[in-house]
Amino acid sequence: MSDVLTAQSRKIVTAIPGPISQQMHQHRMTQVGFGVGATLPVYIDHAHGAILTDVDGNQFIDMGSGIGVTTIGHTNEGVVRAVTEQVAKLTHTLFTVTPYAPYVELCEILNRVTPGSFAKKSALFNSGAEAVENAVKIARKFTGRPDIVVFDHAYHGRTNLTMAMNFKIAPYGNGFGPFASGVHHVPMSYPFRDGNITGQEAATRAIHYIEKRVGAAQLAAIVIEPIQGEGGFIVPAPGFLKALSDWAHANGVLVIADEIQAGVARTGKMFASMHEEGFEPDMVTIAKGVAGGMPISAVTGRAEIMDSPTPGQIGGTFGGNPVAAAAGVAVMRQIEAGGVLERAQAIEPILYSRLEAMKAAHPVIGEVRGRGAMIAIEFVEPGTKNPNSAAVDAVVKFCHQNGVLVLNAGTFGNVIRFLPPLAITDAQLNEAMDVVAAAIASL
């Protein structure tokens, strides 16, 4: 363990990628399918807190958390202990054959902490896309209706149904069709590009599309990310989510909040839906940060909705695996014990102050947005709102070469998103922002 608990600092000792990583990558290209990409082909040997150490000894400040997964930090001691103990006891039986306690324990916690002041139940799966698929299945079963509505700039996964739900076809869906039917895309509230449209006005626009192009009588559910992830951390205008929800419930339509990237303490609340007063989705899809890096996901929702499928209609061989479920219990207990939400809240003003200062100095930044430890900057051609993906590519490359792992995002490829582990220190966070500032200044 002493090797894993590496000095918590940024350190570059070779070219990036280093010689061992380059050798490993060459071998990887002969063994791994080409469609499995690599944003930064440095091969990580170990990690702790907010520091990734590659096989060449380079140490990177992680500002991506494996796209929002290691929210409470890499190799969190509580998660490591829970996984170690569970893997020595039981690794698999299949919950729908012979059940076990960690599955039920995690469901109990999720039922307690998700938004909504009503009785809830949960079911566990493997991935975010699988959670979305099952939420749609359950909504269709409960309502007896076939269609669903999703939003511009949305991302929901890489399965057949979720590819149909994504806004952007490339790279996720090119050549993989035909896709599932019954999926309808409507306009999202995107304040930076909507001008002065209020949340209520943006909702009215979306509802007009729904009523004219789908019809409420056909519609099982609205599926929406309370803060869009891959779409560029788009935070809808206040009132948008509540107005949509009010219309949906008045028309017998369910609301599914896709909290896979924004949920589990990432935004400074347990779930991003909780930032919108009065917004209580009927179902929530959960994955990524829920288990500290172990593969598990969940659908949590109103008990009567979750009970609509009959036994055997929901489940899967590995869904709710006991080792992953034990990790989930460990993560959620730590969050409930206190300090994690507060850390996300403390990270927000640090990131905002640093990034707003960069925006003031560099007109290539059009907007800083987000909540908690889920903050993004959108790059534009100076003096316009035209997307500037070339600037993003240059900034990302500079950061990677200088020991800071950042991720791009956005429908137009012109957003850099920051999803640091909440275990990051203020010093590490500011050091990462120093590198980002130098990258932008170098444009």
C-alpha cells in the first residue's frame, strides 16, 4: 500500500507519453479493438486521492475522476476495505437466484437519499446505459405508453436505445443503426445560447414540441439530465425542470432524471435535481460516482412504478454484484457521514474565481458554468459565440503535457470540463488551475 500512497504532487519526469507507456500503447494497438479509444495514452500504474501515477513515474493531477467516477478519491480507504472484505466472502451468486445483504443495503440508502418525499424502491445494474435502458422499460410498463422524450445536447450511453437517445450521432452512433424507435428530441434550456429566454419560456418551447410532434397520450416519460454531462455541463435556466415536470405530471407522463454524471455529491447536493426547488423526478438513474470505481448502477423511483414489472422482467447476471454493492454502501455511508458534500461546495468558489479571472483576461472563454465540483468553460471565437474547438484541443494538449488531466465535452467539442475528486486539496486544485491558465495564455 505504501507504493499506492504516493507523494500527492504533480511531477513530470519523461516526455508525455513516456517510453514505457509508448511501448505498452504499441502493444495495446495490436490487441485491443480500434474503437476503444484513449484520450491520453499514458498507462496508469497506481493512484490515490487526486493523483494518478503512470508506469513511467509521471504524476498527474486528476481533474476528470474517470469522468466523474472516483468522486470521493482514488483508492479511498473505506472503499478499499469494503471491497477487500467482500471479495474474500462472496463474489457472485446472482441476486435473483440467491440474494445477499449488500444489494439490499445499497438500495435502502438510495431510497433514502434520492429526491422525492414519497416511498421508493431501487434495482441495481452494471452501467449507466443499462440503468437508463431499464428506467425506460419500467416507465413503459407502468404507463402502457411507448414513446419517450429526450433533449438536445443529451448523452445517455452507447447501447442501442441510448444511442437513439443521444443528441450527437458522432462518434457514438455512426454506422451502428438502425436504432430503437419511439425516441423524440426536443430543445434544451441552454442559457448561454438561448439569449434572455427564461426557464419557463424554454420549458414552454419544449412542451410545444412535445405536444405537436409526439402527443402526451403516446408519451411514457421525459428523460433529462438535470445538468448535462457530455453535452457540456449545461445548467438549465431556473424553473425549466419544474415547469417540465408540472406539465408531465398533469398529463400522466413520468419524469426520469439521468443523474449518472451529476449525481452522488458531485454538485454539492446529493443529486443535481435537488438544486431546482419543487422538482421531484419519478425515477433517477445513478452510476459513476456511486461506488468509487466499481461497476454498478441503479434505478431508484416511486415504489408503485418500480413494482410494475413482474418478477424476472428486471435484472441480469452481474447486476448488483456483491463486491460492487459493498463498495457502493461504503461510498454512500461516507457521504452521509458528512464532509463530502461540503467539500464539493468548497471547490465551487475556487474553480469559479480562477476560471472567471481567466475569462476576464481571455475573450476566447465565452462562459464559466456548473455547480459544485462539476464546472466547465465554453470556448468561442473571440467577439462571437461561434464554437472554438481548436482552442480546446490546444489547451487540453498543453495540460496533459504538463501533468494535469482534463477532459473536453460539448456538442461542438468546445468545452473543457472539470470533475476533480473531492479528495483534492486546495493546493492541488490551484496548481491545476495555474496550468490551465498557462495553457489559455499560450493560445
